[in-house]
Amino acid sequence: MARITCEDCLEKVGDHNRFNLIHLAVNRIKQHRQGEPFLVKGKNQEIVMTLREIAAGAVTFDNIKDLPDQLTENGREGEPVNDTHSKNLS
């Protein structure tokens, strides 16, 4: 499985601000702990899966608050996003 790095996530978050990355990751982990499914496939720990979601572009500051609503409206909870970005990482 490909490695995920903070630099990959910082590119998606923008402005290379680690505080913003941590803030986004913490918000997403809170959603997972309330039962929200992961948007990427994998069998890693919660934080690694969350970073994979961010690196894949599935979780952003623009959509973090809307993700729970979008998943229930679409009726496709747990359907992972195609994670091509993390497959290309080494």
C-alpha cells in the first residue's frame, strides 16, 4: 500500500499550513466517531484513513460540514471514492 505524507495533504489543504491540516483532520475524525463512513478504501488506523481522504481530495474545508448530509441524501453511505492519488505515492 502506498504511503501517505503530510506534504501530500498540505497540497490539498492549501497554503502549506499544518494547523489547517490538523484542524481539518480533527473535524473529520469527529465525524467518523459519530458513525460517518470513510470515503476511501483501506484498513489503516483512523488518522491514516482520514489523511488518505484529505490527500485524495474527498475531504476539504469547503465540504467538511456538508459530508454527513451529502452521504445520507445520496443514500450511498460507505461508498468509497476512487483513490488514485494515494496509489501513485511511494
